[in-house]
Amino acid sequence: MNKSRNRFALAGTLAAVILLAGGVAVLRGQGVTPATAAAAPQATPVDVAVVVQRQITDWQSYSGRLEAVDRVELRPRVSGTLVAVRFKDGALVRKGDELFTIDPLPYQAEVARAEANLAGAQARVAYTTSDLARANRLIADNAIARRDLEQKQNDAREASANLKAAQAALEIARLNLGYTHILAPVSGQVSKAEVTEGNLVAAGAASVPLTTLVSVDRMYASFDVDEQTFLKYVNPARTGKGGPVPVDLGLANEDGYSRQGTVQYVDNRLDTTSGTIRVRATFDNRDGSLVPGLYARIRLGGGAPREALLIDEKALGTDQNKRFVMVLDGENHVQYREVRLGASQGGLRVVDSGLKAGERIVVNGLQRVRPGDTVDPHVVQMAGSWPTVGQRETPASNTAAASKGNNAAAQADTKGGAANPA
């Protein structure tokens, strides 16, 4: 029985050896060796770009609102009937232009009456003056009583006081007559007329504004700055210990920052509730495109220009509370690298630590690779544009040329088989 079992086992072993030998012969006949029969895994194709190094100025972004430098609510200073509106709604006016006219006839009559009272007062002064002079001559000869002299002196003083009152009344009447012509106190743009011709208007601060006038040649942008930025950039400039703080402005429909301005005002106290301080910057508005109340994107610069590394936001991965990138070594192996990030610069992100200039990182396909994987790199340009020293915004031509240079360098490194990190 044992011999039969041994024969069956020996027969099975021989059959397996024959099949293995036959398979090897077949593979050799087809030019395939056993070592390469199990094909190596394909390298994952990914897009890579070279870490950019540029000289930048640090910027902080804020939100604010536009405010007019001058804003005036025009109210009548005298009561009367509105007889003329001398502007079109929304028109641009210059300082001194007449906007409204109140019926001047009652005030012209007041001026005439005041002029008549003034003439009477002047006549009274002339009479009392001559009468007093005559009394002074008579008193020397004791031809007049002392009491009569004192009476004439009092009449002369009273006439002089009445003359001053008449002069003041005439001045007030002339002012009121002038107030019937309502002039633009500043140059700017008017709103619509709130009161039309034929309506009675009343004087005083409680009256209905006739219209609103705002200046347009310059515009304020107010925004709240955090305490750290205030201490680091704004306060040194305010106290004269640092250079001017550049401020850029962009509107809601703009991608970049179209206007440059200067810090005009810093509040005298920090809001302890929000931890911010109110700052106001001035911007030129000669084209009139800035309107009070518009939302404003503010970019506040500070500090001396410095060298920085910049990468595309798409190259960043998140690992719990950490940010990382995938770096390629000389053999195109992927390495995990934790990075510490700074602010955004022209569509790129500043890397404060974790990378070196010239290193290659994965910018597209991050989710398809793991540390230690071998990849098939396809070199692309690092997206975005970035400000350079002396510029607020880099022209597209300069950005494209810089990106082309980085791309060529990366391709040269790839062909050489090494990343050549700095």
C-alpha cells in the first residue's frame, strides 16, 4: 500500500517538473525570460514644475468701502419759494456753480429797508455830532447848562450805536439775499433734486436736503488693519521710523489691483473688541469710476523686498493640520515634504520653509502618487504671476518669459536625470 502511494507521489512530482520545463521552453522560444515574465509596474504620469524664486514685497489683504473726501447735504439757509433748479440730476458741477434759486424779491425788499434805516441813522449821527460841537463851545462861556451838555453827549453816543445797528441789519439783509442763490460749496457730482420748483422750503438743519453733493477727484478707502500688521508696518510709517506704506486698490469686478494710493489717516485707538484699527487711504479718481459706497479690495504692503520661494496652490496637500508637497529626486522618486506657507503673491503661494529653489514638485496628479513611487514627470510652467521689486503688478509678457525660463531649466534637469536642487 505504501509503495503504491509513493509511486503516485513520484508521478505527480515528475509531471509538475515536466510542465515547468515546458513553460520555460515556451517563454524562451518567445524571447521572454523568467525574470521579466512579471512586468514591472508602469510609472505614474504627473505634471511637475520647478520651485520659483523671486524678490517680493509682503502684502496683506483687507476689505473696505469707498468714501467721498467731501460730502455735503445742501439745505436752504433762508425760507421761501424755490423758483429755479439749475442743474441736471447726477451732473458734475464746479465749486461756485448756482444749483438752486429761492425767490429773492422779499429779501431785496429787506435790503432796501435796511438801507433806508442806515441812511436815517447816518443823518442822526451827523446832527448829534454838530449839536454836541455847538454845546461844547457854549459851555466854555457858561451859556449852557452842564446837564444840557451831558444830554447832547448821550444823544451823540446813542446815534452812533444806532448807526452800527443799522449797518449790521443791512449786512444781514444782504447775506439773506445772497442765500437765495444756493451755490456748490465744492466741485463734484450732485444727486437728484429732492425739491422741485414752486415748493416752499424752510431754513435750518432740520429741513429736507435739496440735494447731496460729493467730490469725485479723490476717494477714500477705509479698512480695518489687524494689530500685528499695524505694529509691523503702519505704526513705523506713521511715526516716521519707516518708509511709506504702499496701498493698492481693486474693485469687485477686477482680478488685480488697478490703483495705487497712500495711507492718509490712522485712527487714534485700537478697537479692543475686534483687535483692529481703522486706516484710511487716498486714491486718485480723475476718471470718476470710483463711487462712494463701493466694495474695495485693499492690499497693504510693508517691509523691504526679500527673496522668497513661490509655488502653485495646486501643488499643496493637506495632512490633518499640516501642509505638504511631493518633491521629485534625481531618479523621479516621490518624496513627502512638509512646508510652512506664507501669503499669496500674484496667484502663487509663498513657502517660508520646507523647499529649496530649483526643486521639482508635483503640481498635477498629487492624489495619484504616494511617497516612494516612481513617476513619469511632464514638466509644465508654474502657474500665476508675481510682483517684482519696483512693480505693483508684473506684466503678462514678463511673467511668461520668466515661466518659460523656469520650464527650460526644468526640462534640462529632467533630461539629465537629476533635479539639481539648489
